[in-house]
Amino acid sequence: MKRSEINALIVAAKQFMAEYRFALPAFAYWTPQQWSEKDSDCSEIVRAQLGWDITDFGSGDFARRGLLLFTIRNGLLGQGGKTYAEKIMIVRENQETPTHFHFQKMEDIINRGGGELVIQLWNSDEREDLADSDVRVSVDGVVKVLPAGGKVSLKPGESITLPPGLYHRFWAEGGTTLVGEVSKVNDDRVDNRFHETLPRFPGIQEDQPPIHLLVTDYARYYRH
């Protein structure tokens, strides 16, 4: 992805979240220069991978296959402390987040507003492949039973609980959708199993300076 594209996506994301009155923490707006001046008291942000996270999953086509996230709070996997995480995501119409599951993370995915969020589901088998068994899943506390590859469509305000090992892919229909995630501790470096072999984080062409840092940029700007 080009840095100019990432910058434009962040500008649009801030505007979209403001429309839905979703306020981000102060560090969402820090510039690279401000980051370079921060002291060790900000190290939790870096270690827990809080902040902007934009990926095209190596597709080269963000509008077709990609996701914009902001991690608001998170703990450290296996290190005690916080046992929970929260993210806010923007999913564009027909923009796919590809099929994956998490080894340890249980999560609630919540439609916070906009269009409908469509989630397709499969159990995983002992080979970490797609199983052909029925899927049992909780949608706002109501158990749904779906065939393998079945879909749940979440309207604004609705949510689904995804346990570890449950394959899922999702996209929006009927317009760009603001999506929340409340989960156990999240570590995108080790806890994702994509059904295809895909990169979680994008390669970046630095065609202009960043306006805000991605979680993968911290090492270049934060001296602690």
C-alpha cells in the first residue's frame, strides 16, 4: 500500500467516526514528531499494539480485500494485566476480510452503525481446515445453528460471539459500516490462522510522510 493511500484512509476514518459520534483517545491524533518526543510512560501503547492498523492482506486492492482498525485497549498475551481488548473497525461495502480464526481470542463483533455486516462461518477441523459440520453460534445471546459456510447478517446494534477456532470472513452490505470488537487479549502477530497464506500487515511504499503512525510504524519513531 502507498503511504498516501493510508493517510487518506485515516482522514476519511476520522470523519466517518465523527459522524457516528465515536470519539478516539488522544494518541490517535499524535503526529510522528510527537511520537519521537514521547517518553517511556507511553510504552504500553507500543507493546500492546494500540492505535491505527490498516491492511490490504497483501491483495494490492484495499477496496476489495482490506480492513481499517483502531485498537483502543489491549493487554499482553500471556503476561497478566488486562485480559481484554477493544477495537473499532470500518468495513466498506463488499470489502472482504478473508477467512481466518484465532487460536486463543474469543471476540464479540458488534455492528455500531451504517450498513449490515455479513459474516460467513465454518468450524475448523483437526488439520485447521474448513470443517463441513454445522456451526452453533450466539447472536445477542440467541443460539443460531447454521450449515458450514452459513452466513449471519448483523444490523446496527446487533452482535455475534466468535469462539477460538471458528473460521469467519466478513464484509458490509448496504453501505460502509462501523464495527466494534470486544475480546480477550489480542495479538495479531501470533494469534491469527488465515485459511489462505496471507500477510496480516501490509508492505508500505513511502511516497509521502505519515500523518499518524500505524502500529507497525512505532519502531521507527518511538525511541523507547
